[in-house]
Amino acid sequence: MKKNISILTLALLLCLLGGCKHNGAYTINGAVSMPGFDGSMVYLTDVNTSEPIDSVVVADGKFTFQGSVEQPTIGVIRATSVNEDVSCTSYIVLEEGTIYIDIVTDSLSGTPLNDYYYSHYTADTEISSLRKQVSDLINQYYVVMELGPQATEELMMEYAKADSLLNNRTNIVLSNMYQENNENILGAFALANLADAGVITFDSLDNIMAHANPIVAQFSPLATIYKRLENVAKTSEGKPFVDLNGIDFATGKATKLSKMIQPGQITLIDFWASWCSPCRGEIKENLIRLYDKYASQGLNIIGIDVWDKPEDHKAAVEGLGIKYPQLIDDEGTATDTYGVDGVPTILLIDKNGTIVKRGIRGDEIEKAVIEYLAK
């Protein structure tokens, strides 16, 4: 007897043949609710890979992106006004569906993860209020600068308080976001922001990553932050210093950090760059003075030049009158090895080669030098 193929069976066969395949197609209908952007380019980039996805021109305050993704990922949209006086940056979840975004107001809707991101983070009333307060205080600071240090000091105290409240609220919201999305890309994004803000210790992050969903664990920005924090942990206070390769500025020859550290001396390691004003300030106000004062008592200082051009470093050494040794990071690995994400970063290594201080600045440097010279 001939059997009829049921509609359900036919549907199943079509799915197996690709008829029900999830295509991941998305359309982003964007708006720029501010004049001055018509004719400017707006760029869409994949945050996970840092690769550009597309670019279009803003017309009548609008733009459209179309594409597809195999699985949801995080994108970032950037635009600068024609006069280059205003820039906008907005994050978005690239997932199947039609998405609406206004990159000025950060309004976002249209798909499940984008709806969640907007309602639970961007539209959080407390975060919005504190952001406005922080922005207003910054603007007020520039207005009252001419009134003297007392007026600016009061504003800075208000700013510090508001900024602390903003960070605390943001971290709470991001923590909740991760807990509720720890198996999708939005959870990965939230965890990366928490880790980058230093809210999570490396040990806690290490434990989370060991048990995390692959979508979270393989999120590239999070993996990068994890590696940096791992290297910070390996070069934290109480750990032996880690050797580095480089060029000895004095001789122009290849050498190692270990060859520049003198036995029986304590050593300040200064990660710096010629273009960095705070770096130059520490060198001019503290490091040169301390070297002149304590070198005969057993203090060694080594500057590690990073993210710099050789000719600029040479000019800075000569201009500042630096006398202590310089190691040029020609391989570009020094900051990664020590988990340094900003300069200046100053460490103190004791006579046994152990890192005893990390991240010291200003008066803290001399106090640490005096303490460990006496040991």
C-alpha cells in the first residue's frame, strides 16, 4: 500500500536539506539624532576580531548596515561629524533580525539581546543620571579653572564621589548582566568589562574562565584581558622579577634585564615612553633626583622604553638628562610580560630579585627606596 508523506516528515526533510537553516541575517537601521553628520562615514567593526565589517555614509541623519553572522557577536559603531568636533561610539549585538540604534542617544531595540542590553544597561536611570552628573562636573571644572585651586579642588571632590558611584552602579549592572547571560555573547561582553575595570581578582576570573561556556571563554577581548591579568599576577608583589630582552641604550647592543640588574642593589624599574607627560614628570621630579641621592647607597634604576620611537626616546633621555640605564623594548613584549596597560608603571625589586612594590608613584617611590635600602 502506498504511504503518503506527512507534512511534518516533509518539513523535517527540508530542514535536513538546508530549508530551515538559520541564516543569521541582520539589518541595522541607524540614526544620528544630531546635526553635522550628514556626509560623514559611519563604521561597523567586530569587537571579537577587531576586523572592520562595513562602512556607509550618513544621509538625512540615517544609515543602514546589512550582513550576516554565524552566531551572535558584539559590534561597535563609530562615527565622527563632518567638522570632526563630535564623535559617537555605540556597542551593539550583531544577531539575526532588524535592529534599530541611535548612536547619539544609544537607543537600541529590535532583537532579544539588544533589547536586554538597552533595558538593563543603557537605559538604567541611575547610570544615566550619574553619567550626566559626571559630565556636568567636568564641564564646570573647565569653567572655574581660572578661579583658583580652591574652586577646582571642591569640584574634583564632587567629581570623585560621583565617578565612584557611577563605577559602583555600572559594576552591579554588569555583574547582573553576566549572571543572566553567562551562556551568550552579552555575558562575555559584561565579564570583559568587569575584568578590565579590576572588579574581579585574577583568581576569581581564572575560576570563572575554567568553567565558562565556550562562547564566553573564547571572546577575544576577554581572553586578552585574562592574559594581562595573568601576567600581572605573575609579576605581582612577592614574585621574582621576569627577565626581558631588549637593547641597551648606552651600547646599542642586545641585552637582558637580568644583566642590567646589579647584585646586592635594589632596583627601580620604570616602564615609560617619551610622549607620556606623567612619565616625564616622574623622571624629572623623582627618579633622577633619587638616582643622584641614593645610587651610592645601593639604588639602581632601569628605564624600560615602550611604545616609542628610538629617535624620540634618544631625544627624551638627552633632554631630561637621564643618567641611569635604559632598556629599549625592541621586541614589543615587555608590557605584555608584566601586564602593563599604562605608563608610567614603576616597580621596586629588592636585593634578592623579588618584586616588593608595584605601581608606586610620587612620594611613595622614595619611601619604598629608603625602606628597602635599610633591609
